[in-house]
Amino acid sequence: MKKKVLIAIIAILAAAGAAVAAYYIWFHKDWVEPEVDEPEVFHDLEFDADLLIGVWREGENYYRYNDDGTAVNWDLSDDVMEDEGSELTWTLEGDMFTHYYKMEIGGVIPKAFKMEYLEIDTMKYGDEYGVNHTFSKVEELQLIQ
């Protein structure tokens, strides 16, 4: 008889231990599961579109960005002056810089760039093919000369 009581007590203790273990595993999963370090989330950079307003130069290639979202592109190496340049519109949202070229036969062609750097006198951006551009801001007096 003592043997049966001893087996019953061991069975009750084993069941109680299993219940306590199940409780901790179920409700305290952080105790069982290792902590996972989440990587930092990198947000897109924000740039001030007002810094774009004005004339920018890369070699003989020029852009005049206006505050109404319009622009003109001309290239002196092709003997094209500002009044003969290509008209376009532009947007700068976060670090996404987009030119929308108006075609003479109709339609608009977008060209997207990733803005990398934009300060008062220097601008750097590149496209998805790895073509990068670095422009310097031009003072109005330099255009006249």
C-alpha cells in the first residue's frame, strides 16, 4: 500500500511540475525564446527643395530650377543657350529627385534620381544605373559674362 501512495504522490508532483513548466513556457515566451536584435531602420533623407532654386552647372551642362516646379536644361557644348533649352518640371520628395521632360511630339518622360547631397552651392545625385552628377550653383553675374 505504501508503494501505491508513493507512486500517486510522484505522479501528482510530476503533473504539477509539468503544469508549472507549461504555464511558464506559454506565458513567458521571452524566457524561452532568445532576444532578437532588430536592425536599425534607415529612413530616406529629407532635402530642402528651396535650395534647388537657381542655376546649376556641371561642366557645360546647365539647369535653371524655378520655385514653381519648372526648369530649363541647356548645354553650351552643343551650342544651346538657355532660351533654346529643354523645358521640364521637377519634384523633390524625400531623397527622390525626378525630372519630367516634355517631349515636342507630346508626352512626358520621367527620369528619377536619388539625391545624395544638397547644400547652398553643391548638389549631388545619381540614377539607378550608377551615373552620378555633381553640380555647382552659379551666380547670375557669372551667366552674363
